[in-house]
Amino acid sequence: MEKSANSTSSKKTFSDYLRLWFKWVLDPLGGFFNSLGLTPNTMTMLGLVGNSVGAYYLARGDMLTGGILVLLMTPIDALDGTMARLRGESGDFGAFVDSVTDRYSELIIYGGLLYHFLIHKLTSVSFHDTRWHDQELSGKGYRSDLLRRVAKGISSRPGQCRATETTVSQRRC
């Protein structure tokens, strides 16, 4: 049995409930930004740029600044739809552009976090830090020289060290 368009549109989504809950704050802000002459697409792009700047700070390790920027840009994303509805310009294309830029914002934020934790956290492992584990693991039958090579490989950035042999002891940094 097929559903008609009327029966599916009467079903409220979680976003609809959130929109109703925060209407008291979103409508006045949307009206204010409309009166300034900003368009909903401008707000969408402002949110993308702001989240990109926040992701840059997250990638650098400045979690407080990056987190605050991301938290400030999240309501901006809710305002673009409100502004379009207040202008009477809401449509499928605007919703599509908003949705795509939201995914790009998320991708950029996650990329900044991934960069920070992969590059800055994993490369902080040094050869000397693994010596402590070497004594602990060698007694348990683990190949600690392999662990040292892996840790040294992770801790050296490309172009920083050049290996003359395959062993860690003969690396020159």
C-alpha cells in the first residue's frame, strides 16, 4: 500500500520539534539578520567558514578556541533556514545547499580533530619513551626491537630522519 504525500508530510520530525522549541529565539534573530540585508545563503557560508576556522584551531591543538568557534557557528546553521522561512524563500534547493554545507562542515571539523590526534599525539611517542616499555616487554617474550622500530617510525615525520639501514640503532636524525 502506497503512502500519499499528505500522510508523510503530516509526520513531524525531530528537527520540526526543535524548531518549535527554539522558535522564540530563532525568529527574532532571523528577523534581525534579515533586516541587516544578509541572505540565508550568506549565513550558510558564514557557518561553513566559521566551522573551518574552528577546525583549524582544533587541528593546531587549541581546543578551547576551536570548540568555542564550533559552538558559536552551530546556531548560525539553524538561522539560515529560519531566515529563509521568514522571507518566504524556503525551498528544496536551499535545503539541499544547507544540508551539503552541513556535511562539509562536519567533515572539516572531524578532519581537524583527526589531524590533531594523528599527527600531534602519535608523533609525540619518542624512541626514549619506548625504552621503559622495552624492559617491561622483553621479560614477557615480546620483540621489543620491533616495537622500538614502529615507535620510531611513527615519531619521525617524513623528511625529518633518513634511515641508512633497516634498524633503529643506525638511524640518523
